[in-house]
Amino acid sequence: MGSKKTEGRNMKSYRKEIWLNTSRRREYINITPIVEEELTKSGIKEGLILVNAMHITSSIFINDDESGLHEDFEKWLEGLAPEKPYSQYKHNYAEDNADAHLKRTIMGREVVVSITEGKMDFGPWEQIFYGEFDGKRKKRILIKIIGE
């Protein structure tokens, strides 16, 4: 692969908040098409895109869009931080979502993807996902794009 250097151009910035409302406590939603649409709207052809969950019980991550893998995430995360019994967590004195905080820590807060020629630079099978661990209410995602 060759390298490409750009100089003397003006940097642009684009910001968009996306709201999701999940129907279950835990879900994995492929948000790649939403992010691609915002990239197109931004007009930015070269730069970086940040996608981050704006809630401490949800996650943004990159992986394969394969249902068996999503079931594996669920089984693995439940093994590490089971939802119940709620009494196992000190955080749950006022809420029932300590497991969701732990799952978010494991799965991550955000992703950054490079943009080349107006497209996100993904490896094979890579997609952007929103992981919800304490759902059934509105949650916010931030998309921030910088570049030229």
C-alpha cells in the first residue's frame, strides 16, 4: 500500500447525536449504516470518525455481524458479570444494573475509524455495533467526524 500526504487544507468538524431505544435489557445493534449515512452527510473525505456511547451502561465496539458470535458475547459477558442475583453487587443498593456497568467496561466506550476517500477503513467483516446492557429506554450515541 502506498502512502498519501495532504497539506494546506482546512479541517472540518461534524457532530451528530443518535438516539436508540432498545426493547430488551441487552441487545447488540449494527449501527454501521447509520454511521455511514452521517459520514456521507458530513462531506468529509479524509480524516477520523469517533463513535461513542454516551451512557455508562452501553458500549460501542467493532466486530463481525454474526448471530452466533453475538450469542457468544452474551454467554461470555454473563459468565463474567451475571445480571442476577442483584444482591451480589454493592452498586445495586439503589439500582439493579451493576452488571451493565461491568459489561460496558469490558466491551468499551468508543471506536475510532479512519476515513479514506469518503469511506471508513474497515478490515474484512468489521462492522460498528452498539451494545446495550441496561436497555428499555432511550440512549444516546455521539458521532464526531474530523477531517477534510
